Amino acid sequence: MGILSVPKNVQRSSNFVRYNPKSDRFKINGFHHIEFWCGDATNTSRCFSNGFGMPLVAKSDLSTGNLAHASYLLRGGNLSLLFTAAYPPNLSTTKGISSAVIPTFDYETHLSFTTAHGLAVRAVAVDVEDAGVAFYASVEAGANPVAEPVLLEGQVTISEVQLYGDVVLRYVSHANAYNGCLLPKFSPVNKDDNFNEFGIMGLDHVAACVPDLALTCDYIRAITGFHDFVEYDAEDMLGLTETAIKTVFMANNNESLVLNVSEPVKGTERNSYAQTFLNHNKGSGVQHLALLTNDIFKTVKEIKKRSGSGGFDFMPPPPSEYYKEMRKWAGDVLTEEQILECEKLSIKVDMDHEGVELQTFTIPIGDRPTLVLEIIQRIGCMVEGEDGKMYQKPACGGFGKGNVKRLVKSIEDYEKTLGLSDHDVLA
């Protein structure tokens, strides 16, 4: 089911003006991987593998000689998701030397992290030209250091600084054209020939909830040099929702790496999802990951097939009126059949003057109403690269500014099913 070309006269999110000062402090190539810390890496990774059609490609655990932690790597296209859980600390050292394959792993830190946050993202890892240069440039600019640069077997360097809350920004650089699984000493896993992939192909952006948006954004801009990419304010949600958030998107020079940061707006009828996240996550953290697909209809259908067997469910759909209105402004972009598919699968559509964005969100993936996953497809914005090939510009179609009210409304509706009070505040 192909998507039609984007008409030249489409104009959405007209209030947004992009400006890119090319201000990165060091060379950033894009996302490298996302690491989840959890209590049980085996079953959590299997759930994700089954639910999102991402095969296990590498591991580091007891079977490979790692006595400190079990880590399992899933991959879909360019997206790498790593799941790590701790082994008992009395097993982890031999003659005073840790067997941890990820040198920044620490048992006590892992224990306090999972106790505070449950299943959550520990590391947003980015591919940089030099992880040492990135670390020291960030620290010089005010970053809180977490782990100084470590060179692994002469091939990969990693370092870490604080991003927000207990989440770290992990810098990864490869020497000598390293082509290993993820890090040295990870063992490859042979893919099952019958494994069914759903079309997940990359990571579009990482979104966080924080209590102080301005403070967090100032910190990230300072340590990375990222520039503001787009923003939402309370006015973007007036007229439909009971709550509101403020959001800023920041990006690197080539805008291939986007970080979204949100804070709750105070004084609304009930707590926003951002405040619910902060309450149940016990502070700042990653609120959603946007998983990129090149066929959202196929991907969502496959995910839904497994919702009842250890997979993932989606947020409540918009009302039918949403799709009736969609025909007025997207009827020359999507066919009638495609609009019906969007309604059937609860997919929202937005666009800017360059392209189209299709998106839908899961309900929280763990016990707490915190982390969710977005499935997203972008269409249009094709430009010719230096090699003469055609590429899609990053963030084609924007970030759903026209859909933000519908998204917040669907989360509000879902949270009401959990019995959360209007002003549920946890210590």
C-alpha cells in the first residue's frame, strides 16, 4: 500500500521556523544504541523481540564468561536495543578484576536504578567521532561526568556523562573500522531463518519528561551544542485536553539525532502525563522512544497480532471525527483506503510543508505508567546526497504538532482506566 507524493502546497505547523546554527561541540554521527536496565534481561528482551519483530543478534552473559551482567542485543535495521540485568555481585570478580563487558556497569548503581525506576532506559548511546574528545568537551562545558573514556581492546572507546535524572548520555567511537556486534566480547547469535521482522528500521527520536524544562534544555545545549528544533507550549493543546505540557526538541548539526524534552504545565484540571511519569518514575527519565518504520501499516498490524500473547497494546484511538476531518486536509496525500487503514489501526497523521508523518503510541510497556513506544513513518522530503543517491531528510513531516492534542487526550483517557486520581502525587 504505497503513499502518494506530497503536494507542494501543503503547509502545516506554520508557526515553526527552523534555524540551525551548526553549533555541535564535537562530531556526532547519530544514535548508536539504547540500553535498558531491568531485573530480568532474558524475558524482557524476548518480549521486545516477539512484540516488535526485532531479532536477538548478540549477547554477553554467563555462557560467554560475563559474571557481572546479562546483556542481550536486539536489532531492527539501524536500531539497536540492549537489555541488561545484574548477576549477584559476589560472582562478578575474579582476582579483583570485574568480568563486566560494559565497563561502565556497576552493580550498586544498577540496583538503585531499577529500584527507583523499574524497567527504564539507562543509556542513550550516540555514535561520535571520538568518545574521549566528546567526554572532555562536555565536561568542560558543564556536564556531570559519569564514566571517563575507556578503550576496549583497542577497538571501541566509550564514556558517559549525565543526560537527565539517572539517564546517561553514552559516547561511543570506533577505531580501525570496528564491525563487531556492539562492543568487544559480545558474542554474535545466529538469526533464526524463520524469524518474522516487522519493518522496524531505526530510532527517530528520544523523548524525556523532566520537572524543569528550561534548566534541562540549557544543560543539554551547553554540553552538546545542540540547537532547538521545534517546540510546543500549552496553547498547542487548548480546546481538547484537560492537561498540558511544554516541549522542546533539540538536534545535532545534521539533525539526524533528535532529543525531545517535556515538562508538565501546572494548574490544569488534572495531572498531565508528564507529571504522572515524574511521579511514578521518581524523577526525570526517558518517556518514549520513537521507532521508525518504512511501512507503518504492516508494522502496527504485526504488533497488534501479538498484543494478546506477551506483546504490546496501543493507546485509545481518536474519535471517528478526527478521520473525517483528516480527509479534508490529507485527502490529496493519502488514498481513501489508507485513511481507512489509519482509522482501523489508530494511526494519526500530520504534515508540514515538506512531508508527512504517521504515528501511533503503545500504552506503557512495564508495570508503571511511564515508558511508552511510538511507531512512526515519515514520507517525503527527498534530497540528493553527495553520492548522487536520494535520501529522506531527517524529521520529515515534523513532530506531530497538529496531533499533540490528540496524543495527550488519548493518554489522558488511558490513565483514567488506571484509576489515577486527578492529582495523584507520589513521594
